[in-house]
Amino acid sequence: MNQNNIENIKSQMRRGVLEYCILSILEKKHAYASELIGKLKEARIIVVEGTLYPLLTRQKNQGLLTYRWEESTQGPPRKYYSLTDKGQAVLLEMDKAWKELVETLEILRK
């Protein structure tokens, strides 16, 4: 398998957990899109606005997130996202699913 294939697989795996990552970040504090991108980048998950905004909209439409507008000293108002109670409940279920997945992989890798 060449390096391009490996990078493609890694990219797909990261995309697969992106929704989980977003909810995890917003559990700690509300954030606007650029902050989310920065946090994801710190964690070595590179995502662009064109990927993030549709995902945030989908999570909002599912009732997992809410948002509020806040004035900014640097430019236009910012849309701050936060978890709803439903989003918190879904995050707890995702935590369980992640732990189960890790346990399964550990069994298979032995």
C-alpha cells in the first residue's frame, strides 16, 4: 500500500469521528466556527469551513446544537455554538460507542 492510500484511509477515519469531535469540544465551552477549526487543527484533524459549516447545520437541525450571535471587536458578529441537552445525551452515547469500538479493536489486534 502506498503512502497516498494510507493518507486517504487516515483522512476517512478522521472524517468519521468529526461529529464526535465537535460535540466533545462544545461540551467544554461554546465556540464559533473558527475556534472549532483551530481546536481540531491542534488535535491534528484538518478541516475546512466548507466541511464544517454543513456539519454544524446538520447537528443544529438534529437538535444537538444551538447557537447565539455575539458582537465581535474584530469584524462581524460571530455565531457561537453550544450543546443542547439532546446533544449532551448523544455525546454520552458516542462516548460509550467509542469505548466499545476501542475495546473491539484491542481484542482484534491481540
